[in-house]
Amino acid sequence: MRNYYRSFAAVTALDTVDRAEFLPYIWRQKAEISAMHDIGREFWVTLDHSIGLTMRLLKNTKETMGEPTQTMLRPLFGRINRELNTILQKITDEEFGYLKNELKIFHHIVSHTINLVDKNVAHFVPRFLFISLIEQMRLLYPLGERTVNPTALARGDYRLLVTRHVAHQFSKRLVEIIDFLLWYREVSPVLLPEHRQEYQAKLLAMTRDAIDERMEFSDTDGYSMREMILELREIVTTSLITEKFMEISNELSYAAGDAPIDADKWLSAFCAVFMPSVGDDRKNNTIIRDLTIAERLLTDAMVAAEAEDTEKLHRQIFLASSIRPFLTDVTRPLLSPKVGLELDIFFEIMEYLDHLYPDVIITADLSRAFRKTRQLLDEEIERVKVTGAVTITDDDIQLFIDKVNGLRARETT
């Protein structure tokens, strides 16, 4: 939550900003809107690509706006116009003021441009004004593969989410390539041939850089998640990962310039290095295990806080921080957007308690948030259990808690 508020401060305080500094804020705004109004992840990716394409057309003063507006921008805008109008009508200025304002600006730019083109007066399009308005955007200025949280693009894919999470611990390049392929998979249906050529060249450069990257492990002893994720393969070496980089590089080197990238093929290839195929029981067991731990931690933390048992409260805060990376990278994207946001709220509550520790005051608002989050987590646990594809037991869950505690204790000594 601290990162979220720091991001918000960056939005309000600066005119020229590095958008990477407040990506958590941008991603959170989009995630909340998606959860509230059933907006798919593809909307944000297509919207972002539309803004980038609009900017290219406006900056290309050597050509008129007429034909490309009709053949490229209008069809693309038509794909997102319904969702865009829904958002503009339903979200409030109080909650999403910055984002709503920029959505209005972009809607006006495209609508006005199309209107002028339809009237055969494309030369009246105020190019420099529209360029300036887009460049001043703080939340919607084209972000490319960082448009939304990459875990949202891998939603529900257990193997891919685990692979990406584990890769974070030793290979920045591998994570970047996975994120790029996730984004490309979503945007590929609307790419023009010249864009495909551009992104193919970008992926080729990324894989060549990755081949030369030094990775900090030679087997599973090099990353501690092996102790927590039992389905990882026993042997994972840098040579196996580098082999996949080389395969991508070789294929792209001989591919036609505008050939589409087979994102699913390469994402599956990376997953196969780390994990065998898994069934729904693995995915559902993970959801049950992690939501049960979150619910227990929340309950025990609130009981300890009300009883002023600071030692017990500290244990719950400590464990919450230990499991947070995995639950954020893997478990949350396995959930519906609505339940995923409640998992965020759970961590926000625990972070708030940590911020106050050892002085803890349970306000009425905090108590209500606790009850609501606990109820939604319990409902999701029961919903997953009735699917039948669940084999995890309470003993398994407690064993996992003990492993996390032991692992964190070693990291802090």
C-alpha cells in the first residue's frame, strides 16, 4: 500500500514523470475498473495500442490523416468503443478522476479526428495540440508491454505464473521476455505488418541479450522456491534456459520480417523447463492453501491486536510478508478480479498493522474491512472446494506454513 500511495503522490506532484515509478498505481486503477465493470484485459492492451497508433499518425506530417484514419484507426477504435463508453459513463471522478479525464481526452481526440476525416477536411486535424495532450497523459501514455500487470495477462495459467515467479529470482531477462510474449499475445490480433516487424526485431534483440546474461544458479539449490513449490522439476540448469533463448533467436533470424510471433509456443517452452504438465487439482490446491493461510493470518492478527498480544501479532505480520510475493505473483491471478482485489486488501490490512506495530488501534473501518475480506475469502474457498478437484488437507497447509517460517528465518539470519 505504501508503494500505491507513493505512486499516487507522483501523479499529483509532477508534470514530467517517469511512469515506471507509479506503475503500481496505474495497474491498480485498471484492475479495480476491470473488476467492477467486467472489462477484459484485452481492452487495456488494445486501448494502449490505439493511443500509440494515434500518436504515430499525428506525428507523421509527411502524409495526410485520411486513409490511415479510415483503414487503421477507425477499426481499432471500434473494437474498444463500447467498453470505453461504459467506463466513461459508470466510473466516478472521485475514485478514478485522473484516469477518467485521460480516457475522455483520448475519446475526444479520436472522435474529432474521425469526424474531420469523414468530412474530407483532415488537414484541419490539430495535430500538435493532440500530440501535446497525449504526451501530457500520466496514466495512459503508451506503455507497451507494461500496459497492465503482466500477471493479469497470464491470469489462470498456473504453470506460467509459477514459472514467471521463480524466474524473478535469477533472470531478469527471462522475466522481460515472458512479459513481452504475454503482452504480444494480447495485442497480436490488431497488429499491422509493420508493427509485427518492429516487435519481432525487439524480441530478437531481447533474446540475444538474454543469451549473454549471467544467471546466478546452476540447479534448484539456487532458488529457494523449490522448498515451497513441490511440482518444480528436480534439475533446472542455465543451459536449459539458454537453449530456449537460442531456439527463439534462431527461429526469428530466419523468419519473414512481418511473420507473427508464436507467443504460446515459446511461453509453453519456458514453462516446460521448470514444471511438468499439471492438472486442475494443483491449481485448486494452491488456491485453497493460500486463501486459507490468508484467512487464518487475518483472523489471528486481529485477535492478537485486540488482545494487545504483540508477540503473536508480530508472528502473523512476519508470515504475511513471507508469503506475499508468491500470493501476489501466482495466487491472485488464479482468482477472479474481484477476489484478487480482496487478497490485495488483506495485505494492505497486514501492512497497516505492521506500520502501527507495536501500537495497534483497531478502528471501526478496519474492523469492517476485516470482516468483508474474510467473508469473501471464505466464500471463494468454499466455491473452489465444491469443484471436486481438491486434494489438499489441513496438515498440508500447516506443513507449508512451517516451511515458509523456516525459509524466512534462514533468510533473515
